Amino acid sequence: MFKQKSSSDNSNFWISYADLMAGLLFVFILLIGAIVSKSIVLRQNLHKKELALKQKQEKVKNLNTQVKEQIKKIKLQEDEIYKLKALLQDRAVELNKTKEVLALTKNELELKDNELKKLNQILLAKNAKLDKLNGKIVLLQNLLKETNTTLQDKEKKLQEYKDKVLVLSNSLTKKEDELDLKSKKLLELLDALNEKKSAYEDLVKKLQAQRAKIKYLTGIKLRVIDELKKSLGNKVQVGKDGALKLSSKILFDKDSAKLKESAKEQLKTAFTNYINALLGDEAIAPNIETIVIEGHTDSDGGYLYNLKLSQDRALAVMNYLLTLPVAKKYNLQKILTASGRSFIDRIIVDGKEDKEASRRIEIKFRLKNQNAFYEIQKVLDENSTL
């Protein structure tokens, strides 16, 4: 009898146990179904967000490829922020349409609010250069306050704000990294520009120094003439161009190229003093290239006749000067030349020819590279505004 009762109790126990397990399995299946359904919904939402994020990244890449100047890059970053602002506003509109409720307590809400404020502070600190981000964060906070009609709505909106702000934070962090990279490139370009500017300034200084040096060289003749006048004093009179001028009336008879004996001593004295002043001065001598003896006539007679006469007279003077001790002292044979100018360089006074003054012998010096210095000086004067 007791065995039958025990067997019956065991049978009832296993039946109850089976019913319990069946109930638990049914509940477990329902939970699994709910979890799967929730997972599918979350995956769909996540997929949509990923697509939206990919679209944003593509837009950012397209914008970055179009940036060719560093200043425009920063402007494009600001445009991107404006787009993010519009996106936040769109998300705020979506918050008003959302009906999901999250079971968060008031303490949890305050904790999430504090976390959101800290996150806002981090975003503000990282994006100090993007001033308009402050307005967006403030806008989010204002939207939270305006939509705080009920505790459940506030909890729901706060959670969704947190998710979106996290997404934005990640996106902005990436953009900040890109901006930092572009800022580094901009700094490198600025450094290169400063180096080029320094090189340009150095080049300008060198050009200015060379210009001053060339001006110094082109002014040698004036300094030589000054030194020549100081050395000669009242012994010999020289012209403004530094030439020693001797009247043909004293040196030659009319229409003659034979040097007068009476003029030789005067010519010797004047020429010796002139050459000593030029070649005996260490500051002048290195700049002298040639000593030129030029014969000049008046306009009486034909050009060719006067040309031969002026040449013969210049040659006669040179032949005599080469016999002087001063010629041997300075080896003038290498630098002394003679030429005739006929009546090309006549002396004009008050619009009329001074024939006696036109008939003359000029002994002048020519500096080394004199013509080149004159041409360089002309170029420098034309470009003096550099």
C-alpha cells in the first residue's frame, strides 16, 4: 500500500516537474524571441546609422579631395560643422517622434545628465578652434529642457542624445585628427614659406650690397679725378673729365704735325706731373687701363684732312712722350695710345665754335671696364625701385 502511494507521488512529482520545465522552456523561448526581435531592430537601426555615417565619410573625403589651399581646408571644416548642426537638428526632430521608453531612475537620469555635461566639456575642449560647436551643444541642452515634459520622455531622449553625441564625438574626434594633420601640413608650408622669405631677403640684401659695390666702382672715375686734382694742385690744370688739355698753337705751327722744340719742356713737365699723379698713387694706379693722347682740330678744311692732321699730331706727341724718363719708369709703352678725332669734338661757346680752343691735344685716362661700369650703372638707375 505504501509503495503504491510512493509511486503515485513520484509520478505526480515528475508530471509537475515536466509542466514546470515546459513552462520555463516556453518562457525561455519567448525571451529568446524577444531578444532576437530586439536584436534585429537594433541591427537595422545600426545598419542605417552606419550607412548614414559612411555617406558622411564619403562627403568628407570628397570635400578633402577638393581642398587645394590650406585656408579653404579650414573653411570646409566649418561647413562640415554646419552640416553636423543640421544633422543634430534633424535628430532632435526624430526625438520628438520616438515612443520608446527606457526604465531609468531619477538618480540614473541625473548621472547621465552629468555624464552628458562632462562629454560636452570634452567636446568643447577638443574643438576649441571650432567655436560654433558650443552653440550646437547648448542647442542640445536646450532641446532636452524643452522636451522634459515627463520623466519617461526625458529618460528616453537623454539616452538617445547620449548615443548620438557619442557618435558625433567619434566623428568629431576623427575630424579633429584630420584637422590636426592639416594644421601640421599648413605649419610645414608656413615654415617653408618663411625659409623662402628669408632666402629672398638674403638675396635682396646681397643684390643691394652688389648694387652698392657696383655704384662704388662706377664712381671710381670721379674719385680718381678728385685725387688727381689734389695731387697736381696748381702745377697742371685738368678738365672736369680728368683730361690734360694742351693748345695746339703752343705745340705745333699751323697745318703742321711737327712738335715745336720750344714746347717740349712745357709738355714734359705737364705730362710728368700728370702721370706721377695717376700712376704714382696706389689708390689710383690699379684702376688705370690706358692713357690716351687725342688730337683735335677746328672745322676749317675737310674732315679727312683734319683727321690725318689730328692723328699725326697725336702720334708726334706720343713719340716724344715715350722718350721721357717717366715713360720708362711706368713702362707707358704698354698703355699709351694715340688717336685723331678731326673736328668731331669741337669746342662750342654760346652756340659758336671756338676754333682756337678746338685745336688742342688732350691726354686722358681710361679706367678698367669703364664701359661695362657705365652700362651697369644705367641698369641700376633704371631699376632703382627694386
